[in-house]
Amino acid sequence: MIKKVIYWGIGAVTMIFIIMLMTFYNSSKRPQEPDITRKEQGRPTNLLQHIQTRQELRVGMLRTLTPFYINYRSPNKMSGFDHALLTLFANSLNVKLKVTLADTMPELLEKMENGELDIIAEEVQGYSEYSDKFLASQPYHSISQQVVYRKGSTKPYSFEELTNGTLAVSEKSLQNVILDDLKNDYPDLTWDCSPTLNQEELLKLVFDQEIDYTIADSYTVLLMQRIYPALTVAFTAVQEQPLHWYFLQNNDKSLLEQANRFIHSSRESGTIKRLELRYFGYMNSFDYVDTRTFIRAIQHTLPDYQPLFEKYAQENNLDWRLLAAMAYQESHWNPKAISSTGVRGMMMLTQSTAQSLNVTNRLDAEQSIRGGTQYLRQLINRLPKSIPEDERVWFALAAYNMGYAHLLDARRLATRLGKNPDSWIDVKQMLPLLTEEEYYTTLKYGAARGYQAVHFVNSIRQYNVSLSGYLMEKEYRQKEIETKIEIANQLSTNNDS
């Protein structure tokens, strides 16, 4: 009996052991449950990782018109130096850039604090009430603040002389902060604060002689002068003010540190310098008489030819505003123009080029515009594919002016001198060298007036900004100002009651 019990016990133990082995074996073959700890570690742990996970960098900027009319390919699309640098930063993170616009700085700051923005790309420095809430990146550019008046009125040379007229700035603006800081030095200085109008709209009021002075940043002044040439700089209020990106003050500095690395490397590599030359280099000079004449031509002459520019621009996948700017540079929109060199017509075609394009009468406006547009498109298509899409038209315009062969020489010279033959900024520096014997004697196609080609392209770019800006100003600006003034009046009425 005892032996049976022992045998039975041994058998039971053996069976249990076998079951345990089978269970272990089956569990080892079964897919393992996710490691919760490992999953937690794979989640974004800082702001930079969150941005890369959502695939979007959210940036806040103040609402203005000027960044929308300096892109020749898409005049109604935001562009400009700041937007280009932010786009490069977003690209470096492998994410898309999303820009959110606001009317005032407090509105931007509120969005930032509510977690709707990652970066504020406006100057927060100077707003003492927010100084402990935000951290600044390394400076990436500098800009000055200028006092502006209307040409023809008495020019002020200092803040003391602003007491004889009306000075106005935006209430929630850096310009208002600057004036507050100056109050101790100039106790008699007074100014009006607009609760709704921004610096661009106040510049328009100076032009319209509704106020006498305002303060605006130098870049905005430079652009607005292309549309309102009577705007004139009286003196500089703040010299070389550094610009930064701003980040929320907290323990997570991952995005700030990445931005600083990007800004540093962009300075070291020359990227920021190239962007400065690209967006500011062609606007260094301002000609009041020429700009005023061009604006008058837009008003009185362009309407006769605009349908033709629009028609042939569409057929050749070009922007009609750029073609109109090009035609103005060539002939001031005079279809009967004749040059001493033999070129003639609205687009100043040579006889041989006209024949190749089936233009039988170069002095016929439509034939000339058609031929010039087709020729520009041919030159763009002929360029090496290695030239970036957004720079091809500048190369083509230079070739239009001086000949395609000489452009090839300039590109070869760029390569020889260690420059980038696919960069307009670099090739533009080579073009004037084609007049120097030291260089043109070593090139295949000889001497050329390359400096004229540089002037030709720069002038077209300036006219294009003026034209695009004028059209946008005409369509949007006055309507916006009237709406905002009405809002301000309602606010004032409500406050009084």
C-alpha cells in the first residue's frame, strides 16, 4: 500500500514537472507582451522630440503685408529673410514650418504661453513684463529703428525736433517701448499710441499726411519706400538692434539649444550671409525720382499692356508682374523704343532674336511681349538643371541682357575662383570681372559688360517688388486701415461710456 502511494506521488510530481516544462516552452514560442517601460522610453521626452513627432514647427509672427510681396514666383505667398531662415531651420529638423500671424505682440505671447507656438520670431526684448517668461536665441541678424517723415515737410534731426508734429506708434510695439525708454532723456517728447495700427499702416498714414512721424524698422521702411517713395528717413532711433527667436522659459531647453546650434552653423557656413545678400543685397540703393516715376507709370501706362503681360506669362508659366518689371527696365513700357545698339521695342529684342521667335514687327507691343516672354522661358529651360529653381530666372535675365555665352563664361570663372556656379549671389560677383582684361582674355567668349547685367537684374527685382507691393497695397491696405480705425473708435467710445 505504501509503495503504491509512493509511486502515485512520484507520478504526480513527474506530471506536474512535465506540465511546467510544456507551459514554459509554449510561452517562449508565444509573442511577448510589449515592454511597458520600453514603450514609455520611446515616447517624446522633450519639446524637440514632440516637434519631430508631430512633424511641424509652429512659429508666431506679427501680421504684416510686406513679407507677402517680395516673392516673384508667388507674390501672395509669405517670403523674406526671416521666413527663409525659419524654413531652413524647420528643414534641418525634417519638419514643416507653420506660421501663425497675430496683430499684436501680447497676442503672440498669449499664444506662446497657451502652448500654441514653439517659437516667436519677433523681438520680445524690451517688454519688461515678459522678460522673465522667455529665453532668447543667439542673435541671427540686426536691424535699426528709424524715424520717418514725408518728403517735402520739415526734416527733424533729433527727438527734440519731433515736438512740432504728431508722432504715432503702435501701442503694443517695440517702438513704443523704445520711446518709453527715451522719456527721461526727452521729457517734452509726446506721442500717440494706436491700439490697432501696425508700423506699416502708420507709415501709410505718414505718406497720406495724416500724421507727421512714426518709427519703423529699417527693412520695413526700405520695402514701403518702393510703393510710397515720399517716405523719408529723418534719423536713426536705434542702431543695429540684434534680432532673436524667443522660447518659453522652462526646464526644457532642447529646442532653444538646437536653434542656437543651427544659427551658429548657419553663420559659420555663410548661409545667413547668403540670405542677407539674397533679400537685401539688391535693395541697398533707393532712387526717389525713379521710384516715383515708376509708380506713376503703373497707374497710367501699365493698364494698357497688363492684359498682354498676363496672357503670355500664363502661356509660358511665368509671373506677369516680373515680365512687366522686365519690360519697364527695358523700355519704360514704350513699344516704340529704339536703342543705339539696334535693339528695339517693348522688350528690346535684337533682329536675329526676333526672327527666331517669328516676331515680324518689333515695334508692335503684343509681338514684342510675346517674343520677349518666349525668349526668357527658353533661356530658363536652357540653364543647367543644377541651378536652384528659385534662382534660375535671375541667371536667365542676365543672359537676356548680355548673352547666354557670356553667362557661361561667368559660371566658369566662378568655378575657377572657388565660387558656386549655381548660386546667383556668387555668379553676380563674377559678372563685372568680364570687363577686366585679366579675366576676359582667359575666357572663351571674351569681354562683356557684366556690370550692366547685374544692374539689369537688380533693377527688375526692385521694380517687381514695387509693382507687387503696389497692387497688394491698393487691394488690401486702405481697407485694413479703415477697418482698424473704426475698431479703435469703437473701443474709445466704449471706454468713454
